[in-house]
Amino acid sequence: MPNSSPKTQAHTDMSNTEAGLGPVDQEIYRHLNFTLGHHHEEVNKEYLYRALAISVRDRLIAQWNDTQEKMDGTERKRVYYLSLEFLIGRSLTNAILNLDLEDSVRDALQSYGTTLEEAAEQEHDAGLGNGGLGRLAACFLDSCANLKLPVVGYGIRYEYGMFNQRIENGRQVEDPDHWLRGGNPWELARPEDSRRIHFYGNTEYGVDANGEPYGSWANSYDVLAVPYDMPIPGFRNGTVNTLRLWKSSATAEFNLEEFNAGGYSEAVAQKNLAEQISMVLYPNDSSENGKELRLKQQYFLVSASLQDVLHNWVAQYGKDFTNFGERNCFQLNDTHPACAVPELMRLLMDEYGLGWDKAWKITTSCMAYTNHTLLPEALERWSVSLYGRLLPRLMDIIREIDARFMKELAQKFPNQPELYGRMSLIDGGHDPHVRMAYLAIVGSFSVNGVAGLHTELLKSGLFADFYKLWPKKFNNKTNGVTQRRWLSHCNPGLRDLVTETIGSDWQTDLEKISDLAPYAEDASFRTRWQAVKRHNKSALIDYVAQRTGVHFGLDALFDVQVKRIHEYKRQLLNVLHVIHLYDRICQGDTADMVPRCVLIGGKAAPGYHIAKLIIKLINDVANVVNNEPKANELLKLVFLPNYRVSAMEVICPATELSEQISTAGKEASGTGNMKFMMNGALTIGALDGANIEIREQVGKENFFLFGQTAAEVAKTRQAYDPNAIIAGDADVERVLTLLEGGHFNPTEPGIFSVLTSGLRNPHDPWVTIADFRSFIDAQKAVNKAYTDQQDWNRMSILNTAASGWFSSDRTIQQYADEIWNVKPLN
Ligand SMILES: *Cc1c(COP(=O)(O)O)cnc(C)c1O
């Protein structure tokens, strides 16, 4: 009964009392009619979503103001998480979960003839990130709010987020993601807090009244950074933290000048130039593209955020920066915001008049850097000429930091010019570049990796020289994921079963989930566990069928690999295995083979041709496999388009086998692996990233291990002969023969030869063929284990029960204790 007077709330809803809000159904009614002016008989779903979102937001705002007041009213330390990416996904369902509003909202929506699921589907994902790094930032903010920590996220409000992926003719097509069309009910613009950002121009030097030399940035082209705040609710704890996202805009007087000079069109064009900065997220994961606009984005975020923090500092404490370093901490999410080091120096010196030594002491006591990758192609380097042209004053400061660092090195290690060259912030040569990771290390008091192995490899490899110089700076913080989104919200069936069995404390203390372990031995519990999984599998079956037309069988093993498409993640190895199974089926070798549905999903960077070709291969193999009558009941393969947060929320609850098959030493941590484990999937994995810790936690008997270790890979590379391996293994050879004979691409001969010749190349960096036999054997063990469903369910329960270590609450508690030295606001 749309627009009729709302019925009384059946459920008690405590979140409205202080804010003076009515029951949810009344609030929806009010916002539909008055905020949105929608008063039609038939309520439009989009409007209903918006009215609901605003109603929920209203309930957050009282707590948000409250949290902000507490922050403002204390002199305690604050932390700022600086990240070019926040892969948030949807906010409505998360807010409803955290405010404990689900029952009231369901009742309210019923009177409008719809469900929460249907309303939630209206929300566009906030896809302001590429993959793991951006999703980590979102999980971290959730955990900070859950732990009541005074942490503010700073990022960019991209007009266009991560592109939407379509498949046409088996190939990836990218569509722009205009996620803000139709408005974003989760943001509040704060134009009064706009900051001014400089670009281009030059440095002018002078001597101040005290005879001190100074530099200043002159003749700059300025743009405005306008903040939009998003609420980050804690879990039923009254805390709502802030994610502040900056949008670029033209400065008012620039337009005015042009306008007065009669250059109306030029003024508008300049406005576009300024607005370009926050227009689009760069869709590269684990690789850099060196574009000027990307560097503009980095500096734009950093300068706006630091100015914001300094402005608030001065408002609270005046221009005395003595305690600034101990009361503020900036966590740099990778090197993307590494220009925070020279920018804080600049602001303290040029804007607030501090001398170099004081400014440096402050800067190096409040910057902390997280490294996310060992891949050389992902290590940021900016050409000195570009840097100096775009950010002349910063380039001066970087040179000075480097000069002083070189002096320090020369004192500690005399006569080692090779060492100085290796460690310099600026690499030599005729086209010199700034090494952003080194800048971040020199300017920070903490450098952390994101899983045990990753941190060890940083210390022994990439950053070995720096580790020798400053061993105490280096530390590990194994990544985690929030169990609120990645279990409570996305898997309500499992959430309810777990809570009924061991209570609900695990939602804020995931170590408690180990209480589930004894129930693995309880046959009736296992039956209920399996029923939940089958329910989730049905939902995924529908999701996949709707999007691909392929129908998965409910009894099949759900074998899933979803993540960015990248050679090091080895989706190719997964495809080789599917081809191997297909080959066995065609040969009639199917004794004891369990039915298997393989799902692969993920986006390729638009310029990454090999990754895009891997997508094409997956689709071409899927076409042949899914149309082979002999394979019908035994094997299916799909490429699921447009993998994103809201897709993972359907996928991970239904997954039984989690594919974590990167080349050892290449995946820094992985977080997809943790989401799957939490939801009871078993992992097939190489000893890479956090897989190692997953296996330690769950026990080696509950994990399918295959492949070489990082050390073995390094050794293999010295004398790798994939062709000999292929010739010596009939199964492997048949797979290569099918591929190279064009079995999957009869109408487009040769299109996959780049891939097959890569596999046969002795310099294949991913040594895929070296691990193929071991992978086939581990998959056989998976197959065998799945034939005993009781035992499989037992292992599944043990995986969830052992996932406590992988909560981002644990990770954030470690950041708070060991890096930030920050305490909860109470
Ligand atoms: C968790 C997640 C990732 C990271 O997955 P990995 O397997 O760790 O690479 C990437 N994208 C989305 C949408 C995710 O939810």
C-alpha cells in the first residue's frame, strides 16, 4: 500500500530515539514525498531505494556528529589513512547491518510490496578501486570504526570508478562506470572545507627577515579540492567515522579573470581541465602507467588531505607544531600517496615557517608506509623532468632529502659509491627518475609488508639495503578482511547457524569463531552446514545463469577463481587444468570424477593485452567444454563478467574450492583467499602470500598444497626447461597439443600462440609449466576428498573455525598498537 499512512513498527529500533526520528516506514514515506517529491501511486524502485538510504543515513548522522564531537574534544592522537583507492561496494546493506535495522527495514519495505534484497540491488557499487589494495582500505575503515579508533580515510571522489566489464565475442569490453548518476545518498559535500592545490610554476628563493633562506612556489596554476564526506559506521557501537573524498574543481577567481577578459569559452575549458583530475580512476592493478594526470591525482589527494589536517591542527593548537609528530600519523597505502613526505615538508616550511630540521623531524615521526607488491612493474618511478615541471617545489625538496640522505650514508658507510647509487632516491642515467618507494622509506618511521612471507622477501630482496640500515623500521602486518561484510552480511544463512551454535561475539571478535571447531565432528551440524552451502550455491546458480546462460549443477563441486586477471595470478594454470579434465572426459577416463563447475572472473587492465587474451581463452575453452555432450554432467566452465564487490558477496558464500594459485613469491598477501576461507571454502594453493598463514592456521591436512616454494621458483628460473617437462608428461603434452592445434579457436587460428609460446619459454617469469603436474595431482586429491561429503563438510567447518586470524580487526589492532600507537575514543 504505497503512500498510505505507515503501519506501526513491529520491531523495536533504538537508533531513532536520540535523533528524534520516526519509525523506518514513516521516514521512508516522508523522504519519498518531501525529500524526493515522489508521490505516485506506483512507487519507483529507484526512488524507494533512495528514500530508504536517506532514512538510514539520517540514523547514522546523529552518531556521526557525536563521534566527530568526541574527536574534536580530545587532544589524543589521530590517524589518517591515505589511499588512492577505496573499493567500498554498497553502503546500504552494510549500514543496516551495523545499525541493527534489518528487521525494521524489512517490515517497512513489505508495506511497499518489495524486499530488502530488491531495494539493495538498486545501489551502484562504489567501485573506487581496482582490487585487493582498494578493498583492503575499505575493510580497514570498517575495522577502525568497529574498534572506535580515531582514523579518517582520505581519498579521491572519482566521477567514474572501476570500468564495467562486458564480454563480446569472448573478449573484454570496457564501459564507463558513472556510479554517481542519480546521486549518491551516502555523501555530504563540505565546500566550506575546500583546499587550494598548486601545479606547475616555479620555485622562488629568498632570504627572510631573520636572514634564513627560503623557497616558495610561484606562478602556479591552482585548482580547488572540494571534500565529500562518507559515513563509516562501526558495528552497533555508536561510532561513525569519516571517509573524506576530494573532488577537483576550478578556482573561482581563475574563471573570473578569464571571464572579464572576454574569454568565456576559455574559462569553461579551464574548468574542465581542473575537473579532469578527479574524473576517472586509473584501471591498472599492480602496474604503473606513468601518466601526468595520475601524478596530478596523487599530489591532489595528498596536498588537500595534509592541508586539511594542518588547518585543523592550527584551529585546535595554534601554529605550535611541537607535538604535531606525536599526535598525528599518516598511513600511506602503497607509494601512491608517497609525495606526502615532501608535501608535509613544504607545508611546514613554506606555509608555516619551520626550518628544515624541525620539519624533517616532524615528517619522519608521522609518516608510515605500507608496501603492497614485489612486482618490478608495479614499483612507481616518476621521471624527474615530469615531476619537476608539474611539482617544481616538491622536486626541490626531494633533491634536498636525497642530498642529506646521501651525506648520512657516506658517514655510515664511507667509500661505497655503488651503495649510494643503489639507495639514492633518484636513479642515475640520462633520464633520471624518482624512486617513490625509497622516498617513502626514507621519510617514514615504519615500513610494513602485508603477509609474513612478503615482509621477509622485502627485507631480504627489494629493500635489503634499507633493512640493513634501519632494521627496526620494518614490520609485518598480515592483511585481513571484515567479517561483518564478508560473513555476517553476505552469508546470512551461515551467520545465523554460527550464532545459534556459538553465540554472536565472533562478529566483533573473530578469534571466537574457533569455538566452531568441535562441531566439525557432529554429523547433524555438518548436515546443517551443508544445507547452508547448498542454499548459497542455488543463489550463485541463478546469478551465473542470468549473466552467462550457463546452468551449474547443484551437486557439482564449485571451483572458483575470482580476482584481477594477471599473469602472476596464473588464471592460465587454471584453464590448463580445465583442458586436462576435458581431455580426460573425451578419452572416457572419468572413473571417480566428481562433477565440477569452474567459475573464473576478474577484470583485465584495458592496456594489458595478454590478460585480455587470457579472458578470450577462458571464454573459448568454456564454449567448447559447455557444448561437449560427454562433458555435460561432469564439467562446466564460465567466465563471469564484471567481477566486483557486490558479485563477490554472492560468489564467496557459495564457493567450495578457492583457487589461490599465484607463482610463489608474487602475491604479496591476497585477501580473496581469506573471504573464501571464512565462508567455508577449502583452498587449493601455492605457498605464497597469506596462503602460507591460512595453511598454518587450518592445518596442512585441511588445505590442498601444490607447487614450488618461492625459494624453489628462484632456483628453477636458473635452468628452466618447460619443453622438456611437456615432452616428458603425456597429460601435459596433450593439453598443449589441444591448445596449439587450435581446438578451442578453429575460426581464429593462432590467436593464442602468444600464450602457448609464453608457457614454453624458458624465461617464463611465472613458471606455469613447472607447477602443472603438481597442480593436476592436488586437484585429484580435491576430487577424491569431495567424494566423501561428510569429510569435506568437516574440513569446510574447520576452515571457517580457523579464520579468526584473518579478520581486519586483528590487523587494525596491530597497526594501532605497533605502528600508530593510538587508543580507542570512548
Ligand atoms: C577481495 C577482492 C579482491 C582481492 O582478491 P585477491 O584474490 O586477493 O586478488 C579483488 N576484487 C574484489 C572485488 C574483492 O572483493
